[in-house]
Amino acid sequence: SLVSGKQNPPPPALVTSESKMADTCSHCGKQGTGFKRCSVCKNVSYCGAECQKAAWKKHKKLCAPPIPLALALHTDFLQEVFEAVKR
């Protein structure tokens, strides 16, 4: 789809390793095991590619790689992140 004349990037690939723990699909709410996590943020799980694709438009606004702990401990860095989120 097009937004502002630009083509939206495809959702990131699902992580190939499957969890043995119970998960809940971040899109449809289905519960089960072996769900795959977003390969970028690792914060959301999906029961399959269809749910991941359906959730991508909303998820991409929040999706970002985890902040390394060493950077997160720097107050100046955190301030910059909070300011960027406010915009």
C-alpha cells in the first residue's frame, strides 16, 4: 500500500526459532506454543504470517530493536528518546 507516495516496507521476517513457552498471538489473541516473535523488536508474537501481516501497519509504528542496556543507562540518551517519542 502507499502512504505519502511511498511504498510501505514489508513486515520484518519472523524469528525462525520457536518458543517452548505458551504464547499469545499479538494480533488475534490465539494462545499456543511455538509462536514466532518479531525479528526486530522481539516484543510481539504471532501465530502465523497472516496475523503478522495484518498487524504490521500498527506494529511498525512501535517496532524498534531493543536498546542496549549500556546506552539505556545514559540519562542524556533516555532524554533524547523521550523527546523523539513526544514528536
